[in-house]
Amino acid sequence: MHGTPYLTVTTTAPGEDVARRIAAGAVERRLAACAQIDGPVTSVYRWQGRIETDAEWRVVFKTTGERYAELEAHIREGHPYDVPEIIATPVTAGGADYLAWLRSETGP
């Protein structure tokens, strides 16, 4: 993801406590400039041949392409799911001041 300067990365968690822990850890480690948590949301999905419906909390991280691999590893380390949702979406445009802040907050 190094070719993409800025990303939003989405995951879901089975509870607010897990979502907060993963979000806070990412911001503390400067893997994301911020993380927004919303929920509960209702997820309907197929898992092991069955249709499941669960309440989940969605976390959206704002980060850079350079930090993506570390952020993905962080999400996987703290996630209880066998196959966590981790989807990165390129940010194609944004406020220059916001993007500068994002870069500074995810820097070394």
C-alpha cells in the first residue's frame, strides 16, 4: 500500500470494548491518526455454510500507506475473529490541512 499516500481502513469487532482497545492501541502506536467507532451495527454474513446475524462495532482508521502493514498486523494481533474484516480504501482527495495532520500523527 506504499503507493497510496492516505487510507481509511475498516474493521469490525464483536463488542465495544474490543473496538476501543484496537482503536486506542493503533492511535497510541501512531499506526493511525485517529479511529472512529460506531455501533452497534447489524452484520449479516455466511460463515461455515450458515447465515449468521450479529451485532458488531465498526472501526474506521485514518492512516498512511506506509503504516498500513503495521496497522493490519495490530488489528490481527488484537482481534478475536479467525478472519477479521480488514479493508483498506484509498483516500483520493482531502483537505490539505487534515491530510498534513494525518501524516504528522502517523510519522515516527
